[in-house]
Amino acid sequence: MILNLSGQSKKASGIVLRDARELSLMREAGRIVAKVHEAMRQAVRPGVSTAELDALAEDIIRSHDAIPTFLGYHGFPASICTSINDELVHGIPSPERVLKEGDIISIDVGATYRGWVGDSAWTYPVGAISQEAKALLEATEGALWAGIAQARADHRLGDISATIQRHVESRGFSVIREYSGHGVGRQMHEPPKILNYGQAGTGIRLRPGMTLALEPMVAAGHWLTRVDADGWTVRTQDGSLSAHFEHTIAVTDDAPVILTAL
Ligand code: MG
Ligand code: MG
């Protein structure tokens, strides 16, 4: 459901268009998320547990008068998602999960500030990583930037999807089909669904004021996933490495604005 509390927002294709005041609040939420990622980048190293990362992230979010969006979301028990190696998304932080040299860890962070959500994920190397892991991270981050470049007024949603897919597949990796990006604003997940695969020139037309979370999720092997017995952790079925990069952005009259950056 989309809440529209300002009374000033308009809609296009059923999607809320945010005004300047709303965008500045989302920018604040996004900045807090970016600060968490800055801290994660420095804290990720061999020997650190994912529970320690979670505690650090929660501290930073709360010290900025924000709320960890994920905590309690459909019952999720932590403030961030930490997904290691073949784990793709929704991994639960734990004192028993200790990072080791050569791992890759995807950290997904959400912060709600004055009712507005920022959502961003990044996959970090733990010490020195394999050539395959490096290539996977480069391909997935590159796909995010390529997708963001397509997020311009009068482009269509499918232009983003097709660009992400082409970027990933041309590098020999596969895009996950079972999870996607999304609109974001008052709620973490709002319309539209933003697939990481599709056809250019299809889908809704992008409009200034749309706020979107673009998030390529990529497997080094096959894109099929499964969910662990914990009900949360999503991993590749074939055990191949996976990566996840996400920014919350705003479509404008000009270039897209990244809300989850410092
Ligand atoms: Mg996220
Ligand atoms: Mg998201």
C-alpha cells in the first residue's frame, strides 16, 4: 500500500511521485544508510562476526534518530541482512558466523528516518578474494551503475531491466529471477517491481519524482535459488557465489540522484 501523507504527491502509472520536500527527507534516510555502509566497509575483515556488524549498523542507525527498517519486517530478527558467498540475500547475522579471508559478504541496510526509507546493499570482499569473485563483484556493481544511468524521465522500466541483464550476461554471469528491485518511499517495498531482466522499450514510463531501489542480484552459476530451513537465508541452488548491489535513487528532470550516498 502506498501512503500519501503530504497531500502534495502525484501519481503516475499508480506510482507516487515525490515532491522536493519528500525527496530531501528520503535523502536524509539515504545518507544514514550510506554512513552504515561506510562503517561496514571498514569493519568487514577476517575474524569479525556478522552479529558484530549488525550491532554496529544498528548503533549508527539509531544514533541518527532513525529506525532499522529490516528489524521486525515480516519478523526478520536483525537490523541488517548479511549473506556470505553462495548466500544471496536475507542472511541472518549471528555470533557464530565469522568472516574468513576469501569470503564475500553482501550486506543489505535499510533505515527509516521520519517515516522515509533508504535501502542499499553492497557486496564486500573479505581480505584477498578469488579472480572469479572479483569479476562477479565488478559485474554486479557495474550492472547497478548501468541500470542507474537508464533511470531517466521518459525512459521505460524495461530499459533498466534489459541494461542490467545485458551487463551481467555479457560477463558470463546470470541474473537472479526470483527477487527484484522495487519502488521505495514511505514503505520499503512499493510499486513498481523492477526486474533485473527484460526487454528495453517495455513497461511503465519513468517520471521525475519516482523513487526506486535498483538492485541487481547475480549468481556466478545458475540463477535458481532456495531458502534455508531458517525461513530467511536465500542461496544459489548450485552453491555458486552470488553478489548484490543496491542504491535507492530518484528519477529527476535531469540525471538520476542517488539517495543512498554520502
Ligand atoms: Mg535492500
Ligand atoms: Mg531493496
